[in-house]
Amino acid sequence: MELMPQGLQTFNENGEILLDVSDRVQKYLGVALCPENVNSGVVQNPYLEEGELWYLIIPDSYPTLNLEGNTQFSYSVPTVTKEGDKLLWFFTTNHVGCRILYGVF
């Protein structure tokens, strides 16, 4: 006797699988605000414990690029970690403000 597969799948118009319940789908949880030159912070969210952390850093501004002379600039980004239900971030240098969009998958 052959068993029928179990689960949930969605398909596009060509019959290709778009989503399978065995896929890991990301969940957006929120945004952490990192004010200019504030060196560290923490956000507590119980849903962080439901999966692996993902995040995206969006700066509030970018350095001015002077096309005459040196065309290189640097931008300091925070180190971001997860400890249980806490998202922690810290900078080691002065920086512009930024936002950290985060979630789990």
C-alpha cells in the first residue's frame, strides 16, 4: 500500500512549489533604534526565542562622498547578537544613528 504524502504546499500557475511547510519562513519582529553615538542597547522580545536571528542595519545618514581627492569613506556598523529573548547591539567607535530591523526564521 502506498501512502499519500502529508503536509501543506502552495504552487504557482506552472505547478512549481512556492512554499512548503518544511521551508523556514522569516518572521519580522520589530525595529531597534540606535541613536547617534550611543554605544550599546538592548531590546527584549519573547518571540526571539522562536528561531534563528536575522537582522538588517539601515543607517540614518551616509557620509558625504567628495569626488575630488579621496573617494573612500567608512561607516561603522554595530555588532548584533541574540541572548535568549534579548537583541543586543554595540558599537566600538562613534557612529551615525541607525535602525536594526530584526526577526527570526
